[in-house]
Amino acid sequence: MVEPPRLRVQYDAREKMIPILFEKHCKDNFKLKIIPPVKEKDPKPGPIKRPTFQVIDSRGELVAFFNPWGGAECYKDEFKHFFDRMVKKIEKAAEDALDDFKGH
């Protein structure tokens, strides 16, 4: 199944904003690990393969996870204030992209 265009613009916006917001808000204390999509030997038509994003602390522990489809999870309280701010701005970017797509 192919992504509907209205969803694609939202996924694209999230995928673009996650690393931008990470750099802006928390690059000094955490590391962003980008997990590239798995490349299939025999690709089939379907949704665009997209990377996922993990936030790692100085001890190498996973503190949060984001994906372009709108999923996000925070695992450590120390990151919660950054996480909440990022999720809000990521979803705002997705909403704005959808509004632009609809022609508003």
C-alpha cells in the first residue's frame, strides 16, 4: 500500500524536524542516533522506507525514540522536558505541512 499524499507530507515534515529540533534543544547532553530503514533485496511497492531516531544519553542508554509516522516515547525523566517540547513542535510541523498541502 502506498502512502496517501496527505500522510506523506506529514511524515516528511516529522522526518525533517526531528533532527533539527534535537540539534536546537538537546545536542549538548544527548546524542541522536539515526537508524536507517532496512533495504530489501527485492523491494516491493509500498510506503516510503523512513529512518527512526533514538536519543542516547552520555552512558549510552536509550532515553527517547521518535519516528516519522508520529510515534514517540520517552524512557527517562531526565529527558521529559526536552521530549515534550520536541513532540509539540514536531506535531505542529506535521499540521502545518498538512495545511499547506490542503492549500490553506
